Amino acid sequence: MDSNERIARVTAFAALGTLTTTQQIAGSVLSLPGDADPALVAEESLALVSVVSARVIEGGLRELVEERAAVVRSVLDLPFLYQDYLLGEAIVTGSAKAGFTPDESYQRMHRKREFYLSHLSSGVFPGENLLSDKLELWMGRVSPPKTGSPPRARLESSDALGQVVSHAKILLAFCRRTIV
């Protein structure tokens, strides 16, 4: 397998893992008591997991500097590609809202992605302790006001931390195995 094929496989694997993990953690939040906004939970979760994935790839493909940058950019763009997909779906099904402009959702996703980029530093593998702290921030952002329990307690009553930690470990192992 040549270098381009390896990078394509890592990109596809990372995208699949990112979307799957996003669905899992969004579901874990939406199953908790309270009326969390599903759209907010989905956006925040995708922004978080795409940044976690990018940080894992930075470490997992450390030796492939040029190729790594392309994969990281692709994974960080997943929230925007997802917005594009939803927009396309709305156009095809005829459910697009009049006056909707994708710029609003792109700006919103950009702010969310930047928030998580500022909290998950480049070059630092997002291990369980770090992810625990960052997922507490995420839980605070996705939890409806007045839920009656702090973000840490809500996080501990969900499977989100374990799911994101598993995703990071699986993605790192795949990156390392693919570049050998």
C-alpha cells in the first residue's frame, strides 16, 4: 500500500470513528434527565470529537509531517462537511427553510471548534485525565440550564468519557498500524 492509500485509509477511519463517537456521546447526553437541545448537543459533540481526533492523529502520524497535516485538516473540517450534508439533504427533500443561510451554521461551528481547539493543545495526546476535564466543559455546554446536577455528575452518569477515550485509543492504534 502506498503513502496516499495509507493516508486515505486513516482519513476515512478517523471520519467514521469521529461520527460514530459523536452519535454515541450525543445519545448519552440526550438520554439523561433534562430537555437538552438535540441540535446543540450534536454540534458541540461533533466539534469536540473532531478536535480530539485531530489531536490523536497528530501523535499517531508524527513521522508523516506533510500527510498528517492533510488528515488533520480533513478531520477538523468534519463539522462543516456535516453541515453541508444536512443542507444538501434539506434541499433534496424540499425541507430547507426559507431564508436559511449556511453562513450562520458555519460561524456557529467555527466558534465551537475554536473553543475545543483552545482547550486541547496541539502535540498533547488527549488521554483519559485530560479528556475527563474537557468533557466536563463539554457537558456544561450541552446540558440544559437548571438540570439540578453539575456537569461533572452528569458526565459521570453517562458513558461519554469512556466512549471518547476508547475512540482516541482505537484511532491512535490504527494510525500507528497503518504507517508501519
